[in-house]
Amino acid sequence: MRRREFVQLATSTAMAWPLAARAQQSERVRRVGALIGWPENHPFTQKSVAAFAQALRRFGWVEGRNIVIDYRFAAGDPRRYKTYAAQLVGLAPDAILASPGSSLPALRQQTRSIPIVFVLLADPVGQGFVQSLARPGGNITG
């Protein structure tokens, strides 16, 4: 074997190693918590949950394959917000969805480290949840 052939063989083999190793590793399943303010059977809730799952699928996240979503439906009850926020944080998710923003105080009380993404909050800066829209700071963003 000539030197040029040896270098080509060694290079192509070395380049294939990371691909083979990556293919053998199982994909880590991510966990997301979702604290929803409406009742589970409300039409708006059902449409929102379906739209959330569809948006995740567009980015390659499929429930049961590489993501688990733990939903809690507070139905506007302040006690449920607190209870469910504690439950979700106890599950140690990779991130939590707060929808609407009224679920945010209970979640913020439970964690300052798990990323929280809020939706449907009119003035997060004015309410003191984020420092600014451009640079929210902390673990809360929208």
C-alpha cells in the first residue's frame, strides 16, 4: 500500500468513527412541564395543546420518542397553580411552559434554575418577571 492510499484510508476511517459512535448512542428523552391556566377540556386549551405539540414536531420533538410533556391544568384556581407548580418542578423538567402568564408567579416561587417560557403575558417587564424583552435575565423568558 502506498503512502497516499494509506493516508486516505486512515482519514476516511477516522472521520467515520464519530458518526458510528453517535449512531450507537440512544437519544436522550427531554422532559417539559406545562402549567396551563385553563380547564383541560376547554376548547381553547385543546387547540393550544395540539398547536404546541405540532410546533414541537416541526422542530423534531415527538412525544413518546424524544420528549415527554407533563401537563397540569389549573383551571384558574390559585391553589392549583401552587400545587401544580410544585409538582412540575419536582419532576425536574428541562423547561417549563407557563400559559397564560398568570401561572408564572407560582412557578417563579418554586424555581430559579429551571428555564420557564411564558406566553400570553402583557407586560413582563412592568410586572417584574424579566429585566427587559431583549435580555430577560434569570430563568424566565417569553
